[in-house]
Amino acid sequence: MHVTDQAPKVPLKRFKRTKIVATVGPATDSYEAILQLIAAGANVIRLNFSHGTHEERLLHIPWIRKASAEEGKPVAIIQDLQGPKIRLGDFDGVVTVQAGQALTLAYKADYLATGHLPTQYDLSTKVKTGQRIYMFDGKVRTVVTKVEHGVVHVRSDNEGILIKRKGINLPDTDFGGDILTEKDMKDLKFGFTQDLDYVALSFVQTAEDVHNLRRILKENHSTARIIVKLETRAAVENLEEIIKATDAVMVARGDLAVETPAESVPVVQRQIVGLGQKYGKPTIVATQMLLSMMDMPEPTRAEVSDVATAVFMGADAVMLSDETAMGKYPIDAVKTMKRVVLYAEQHPPLKTIYPYEREHTMQNAISSSVLNLADNIDAKAIVAETKSGETAYQIAARRPDVALIAVTDTARTAQQLALCYNVKSYVRPVGRDAASRLTDWLQQKKVLHSGDVVVLVSGRAPGVVGTTDTIKVRVLE
């Protein structure tokens, strides 16, 4: 057990509550760069398995853990699976498309020899006549007119161009639970041998996709939690059931804006964040948050507003993708995002209230009581003992303004909670007075002071999942 032994570097009231996810890529492919990302404010590091090799990951994961220890804060690692990301294959030059033009697509076709546009996935086994196929990330929109002998015939609705390896979206196509590709299974098998906290599942369509991955994780004794990437039209139609089934949610706005009307994405984003709070599931807002910082040292005003809106909305985390993976200013992007997050958090009462009612359970009742009590007595902090992290997830789902400090004897739980809104985790030995002892230590480190009021949350059986049943008020002497 690695005990977290560094006190917070800022006062409790200046804690950054909304977490930052940063993606490692060519621009941050070194220990020094990863350390800088974490020092600048990243709480979660995303490893995008659509790119890179397992050999590179064998370097990245130890670097992240070493940097996490050096900075004295738990950091979560996400293994982001590629999923059935369907793309055009290789062909030379640019194909110009006219409105009304007939095109054909075939798996791994030779374009010069056959005239069929090559694809990296056999679409003929999934698509049906009348379904839409969007190519080049929606720039060329087509409808299927016929499928025969492994060839998909389509008609273009608009003019445009096509270039090799550009993405294809299938908003009407049901994959029938077949969203884990052969590559994903190889990546998962690799992940089972590594120190990973979350697995992000791409192109989810139903809750059954989540259940399938959970079975695979259990069969392989993985303790990783599941992040669903909501990026398909089918997922939007099955939103609540999917969120109930998963552990966390990512609003993957890139593909979502192609599969659904772009104007619907902000509404869906709010629905997802609200349902995440209802069920105690962390939510991540992703895609193009500070995209201009790929090339520029400052973001646009619209991007700043986008990040701040996600904070006001109550997202657990905001994510940087290409900005830190391939951009010219990866560390500046994290610093900028942290500044925007802190400013937005420190200027209430700009906060979204959701109409969702939570289920009447013991855990929900305790979590609500903790917050009401902390608010009424002007507590400086809530210190919660947790084995699985569930107590902290449920309290955080109510978006407390008071600092929420989790104490656990499990490094994995502490790392996973790095994604959760307003939670700062400490790893300590299990025991009946773990929260009280951590409070004493925080007072010794001058994080808490004499006269401060703290709410302690614990369970009748320390170290046992699901036994939280005790709330105490402590006035520090």
C-alpha cells in the first residue's frame, strides 16, 4: 500500500473541484512532459489505444505512476479503446463527389482496379438499404441503395471530397453488440497485465455492450472501472439504461455531432451530466475544448466559454485530446484549462440544477444528510472513509461546495476517485478511526485549523464495501 504523504499545496477553499483529463501523445511522450501535465493540473491521464504501441504504453504507465508519486496526488489512467472506428482505406489522391452521384464501397478494395472505395471494416455485413453512411466525418453524406456480393452501393446527398483513411459514421446501423473488435480484445488483454484504472468503451449502443465488457473484466480479474463513450445515435436513445450500467460517462462530442444533429449535442450533454449526478456516475465533457491551442498559445473566447459552461453544468471532468497529444502547447493547454475551471468555480451561483429525483436508498439518504449537515454547520471539509469509492461518488454527485476528502486503504480506489468531482483522496491503513486520524494529520499539516468543523463519514465495518452508516461532527481543538 502506497501511503499518500503530501499535504495539499493550496487552501481547501481553493481546491479545483472539476477534474482535468489530459491525453498523452507525441507532444508529451516523455517522463518530464507527463510530470509537467500533472503538475499543471491534470488529474487523469488518457492513453488513446487508437494510436501508439503496447511498447510505448509500457513506458507511459510507470512514468504516470512515478509523476503521480512525485506530485503527491493520485492520478487515474484511462485505457481508451478504439472500438469499431470505421474508416476509408488507402487510395491515391482526392475523390471528388457530386450530389446524386452513385458510389460503391468494399472491404479492402483496390480503388484503381475496381472503382470501389476501400473501407477498413466490412460494411456489407452490417448496413441495410435506406441507411445513412456519412464519410469524412460527415462532410459527404450518402444513403445505401443496395448491398450485394460484399459491395455497398450508395447515393451521395451532397457534393464534397474524399481522402484516404477518413472516418465513416453509421447513425442508422445496429452493430448487435459487436463493438469490441479484434484489436480491442488484444488491447484489453494487454491492459489486464497493467496498472490501469478505467477502460473507455467506444461506440456503445446499448447497456448490453457495457454488461459484455464488465463480464470480460471480471473473468480476467480486472479492477478497472468502465467509462462509456456516448457518441452514437443509438446510445442517445438508450441514455438512462446505459448510464445506470456503467461506472462513468464521456460525452464524445466529435462523433456525436455527426451521428445526431449538431444542435442537439449541447442538450444531450446536459442530459448526460444530469443523469450522471442522479446515479452517482462521473461525467467527462470531451472534444475540441481548447482545439485552437493545437497551434496557438491562447484559446478562443468561445473555447473558454465552452469549458466554463461544462463547469457550470456540473461535469466531473473536462478533457484535452489532441491539444496535449499533438499540440504545440500541451502544458499551456492544461494551465489554461485549470485557470478557466477555477475562475468559473469561484464565481457562484452559476450552477445548473437538474430535475432528476434520486432513488430512495440508504446510501442516497446518508449522502444527502452529510451535505445538509455540512452546509448547516458551515463545515470546512467532509472526510469520508471508503473502500470501493462509492460513498465518495454519491456525496460528490450532489456537487458539494465544501472540500470532500476520501480516505481509503486501496490505491486503485484513490486513483479512480481522481476522476470524481471535488474529491481529494488519501491512502491510509484501514481502521475504525481512519477518517479521524487523517483529520488530525491534515491539522498537523495546517490544512485544517483549530476551531474548524469537519463532518466525518464512516462505516460499521471498516474496509467492507457498502457498510457506510455513521456521520460524526468534529470541532478541531
